[in-house]
Amino acid sequence: MSLLCCEVDSIRRAYQDVNLLNDRVLHTMLKTEENYLPSPNYFKCVQKEIVPKMRKIVASWMLEVCEEQKCEEEVFPLAMNYLDRFLSVEPTRKTRLQLLGATCMFLASKMKETVPLTAEKLCIYTDNSVHPGELLQMELLVLNKLKWDLASVTPHDFIEHFLSKLKIYLSIKPILRKHAQTFVALCATDVNFIASPPSMVAAGSVVAAVQGLCLKSQDTSLSSQNLTNFLSQVIRSDADCLRACQEQIESLLESSLRQARQHRQHRQHRQHSITKEPKSIDWHVDLSCTPTDVRDINI
């Protein structure tokens, strides 16, 4: 019997509890999701220094950190929810926006990860422009402004409920779930989805993923119109609103793919000065906001 000297310790994660995939839980989430929506006008009404472009840049950095650290899929959307809710009530200097982003990832990973991100590791990702003591102080401020209510409902929470209602092969479900999660991450980076109900974003992401994978050939119920009508009834929304959300998501994907190509070309020219880990943010440089998995998506 030989010894395996290259064993890698894997993080144990909980399985999906199928008992929670019922209409009672879904209806409860639909009732409470509006309680966690940030203000759509906080750039004009609350913030004096921070503009939408800065949010996009910090969101891109946060997404890159989450991908690099292989965080659970729900960590990034949850962190962005914390960030937007905080900015909705607290004027923040642009020099502290990266600190806020790191703090929101810190809190979201505590909520969703088996092994959360550490303050020290997050500070490294800021190129040590943030110190652990600052992050811990900011953590208390964020908790206070969010009234310690961190159990936000995000689009990610709805995806599994929607997938359980669709007539799809079990072998297809993992890739469909991955595509929908990627769309959710994309939406979290875009300011146009700040005030969109999580259920709407999740339903639009599922419809866009089904269409991208051409699953309508499996069953007529998966055609764009039938699926949109079905999910709009599930989330108690207008079918035209859901269709508009889906189209907006697909448009966002197209623009993100273009940005990703341009970003890769730009990085190739500057490869000698790029380090592996995301660094502190330069607010004058726009970053790619495309999840790694977006390369596998077709529309």
C-alpha cells in the first residue's frame, strides 16, 4: 500500500438541503427581498466623492479577489449588497472605498465560507495600503450602519429554487447553474442592477443561461417566451419586465466580453509590470469586470 504524499486538504462544504427548496421558503424570500435593497440614488443623494465608475472599479477588484481565493459563489454578490447598502446611508471618501470593499468581503466570507478570508490576506490584496486594524474598525462601522442585519437575500438564493422547477436533465443542471451564477456576478458589478429585486435578476439570469445553452430544444417549456412567462408567475412579476431584465443581462454580457478582450490585450503589453495578485486600486484605471467563467458562455 503506497502513501499519497501529495494529498491536498480540501475544504468541507455543506450539501444543498433539498428540504429548503419549497414554495414556503421561496415566498418568504420574495416577501423579504425588498428589505435588503439599497437606495438606487445614493450617488446623487448621499455620496459626494464616489461616482458609478468608482463602484465598478472596486467591484472588479472584489470579484478578482473572490475568484483568486476560490470563494463560494454567493460571497461576491453578498459583499456587493453590503457595499451598496452601506453607501446608501453613509457618505464615504473615495480613498476609503477599497477598505470598504475589503471589509464587505470579510463579512460576506464569514457568513458563507467554511474557512473565511482573513483580515491579513485581504490587506495583502490591497498591496498593504490597508492594515488589519483599519479593516477591523471598518467592520464595526459597517455592522453598525447595516444594523447587524447581514442575512441579505441575493439573486444567488433564488437560482436553486428556479432550477428545481425546470424540466431539465440532471446532467445539464450543474452547467446551467454555473452560467446563471456567472450572470449574477456580472449584474453585481453593474450599477444598473443596484435597485433590481434579487428575484428578478436571478430569473433573468436563468432565462439568459437557458437561451445561451440552447436548452429550448429539450422541451418547449424552455423556450424564451414560455420560460419568461413561467418564471414571471413564480416571482409574481410582469413578464415584460422580466424579458427586459434578460435582455439587459445579455447586453451586459456582450459589453463585458468586449472589455475582457481589450483588457487581455492591454495586459499583454504591460505583462512585465503586472503581479499575480490584485493590487491597490488606481481610480484612474478601468479594470475588467468579467468573471473568469464568462469565457464559457454563449449567447
